[in-house]
Amino acid sequence: MSMTRAQTVQILRELSLAYPMVEFTKERAELWHKHLCELEYEDVVQATDEYIRSETKYPAIADIYQRAVKIREKREKAEKAKRDAAIVEEMRRRDRERIDETIRELLESVRAHENRKVEKVNGSTGGDSARSVQ
């Protein structure tokens, strides 16, 4: 979800507290909102926090924008990796199910074959043993 004007103002208030030599104005807020509104608020908050912790001069819009874009790209990459991992896990689960089913079918086939062999042997042996007893 895009940033609201109120969220942009909150970011600028925080920057004004961190860098008191820069005046907070409505015009500044409008300009910053124009350029940051497409970004996610949480990404801009994180970018602003990182900037405040690492820089001594007031940021240009591009400083925060570029950091927020990198944060977004990193987040999106992590989300994609998580989705991909879930897809791979589902594929593995389905493969295991297919393998298990194939093994069950093969075992049933082997058992059926063994049963036919036993019946055939018992059928021929049963007749021979009856003759030898007589």
C-alpha cells in the first residue's frame, strides 16, 4: 500500500527532530510525498531509521528513496524465496506420495505373482503327493 500524506509528514517530523537545522514546511512535505508516495511506509521508515543512524547531514529525497527501494527489493526477494521454497516442498511431498504409491503397486504386483507361483506349485505338488501315497 502506498504511503499517505500523513505518513510522509510523520517521516519528515522524525527527520526534523534528528536534524533540527532543517525547517519543516508544508511545501517540503508535499515535495517529499510526491516522490515517496509510491513506496511502502514500512520500507521508508526503515530507510529513514538507517539513514539517521548512519548520516550526519539532512537527507535528500533520493537518499531515502534509494534506501527504501533497496529495502523493498530485499524484502521482495526474501518473500519470493519463501514462496519458491514452499513450492519446492509441495513438489517434494507430491513426489514422495507418487513414489510411495508406485512402491505399493509394485509390492502388490510382486505379492500377486508370488501367490500365483505358490498356487501353481501347490497344485502340481498336491497331485504328485496324492499319487505317491497310493
